[in-house]
Amino acid sequence: MEEQETIRVRIPKGKEILGIVKRRVGGSRMFVNCLDGKERMCRIPGSKRRGLWVRENDIIIVKPWELGGDGKGDVIYKYRSRAEIMFLKRKGFLKNIDEEF
């Protein structure tokens, strides 16, 4: 019998949105396709810059900027394990995504 390991998955709250990194631009900036249908230029804030390594097709949580329009945002969290991504798919958070992870 297989024992299931319980995992804690961070879920977006408030104005945070799930997104997929489409293209790295340089430094800590990237273009992200968010699940609300918008493409945002996102950056990794200074406090998370050293500990957060983001590549293309990673699933992340984005917090849109309040000032400066709706086209920019900050990367808050990166989903690291396949189990976290499968949990989000099962619960319906990633129903707009057709790619296989």
C-alpha cells in the first residue's frame, strides 16, 4: 500500500494571480502570461532575488502593481514540485492551461 504524503500548497490570495513564465528578458525581469488573460512584465523583488530561480514555463504567483498600470507585477512565489502543480490542476486553479507538466 502506498502512503500519500501530505503537502502544503500556497494558493493565491487577494489580488495575486497564477501565471506561466513565457520569456526571460534579462536581470530579474520576465514576461508572464497570467491566468486572467493578460501578459505582464514581471520582476523578482530584491528580497527574493537570490533565492528564487525562475525559468521559462515555470508556474508562479504574480502580484500586479497597483501603480504603473496593469501590465507589470512582482513574482511572489514559484511552484517547485510536480505534486504542487498536480494539486492545483486537480482543484481547478490551472484549468486554462493545456500544457503537460
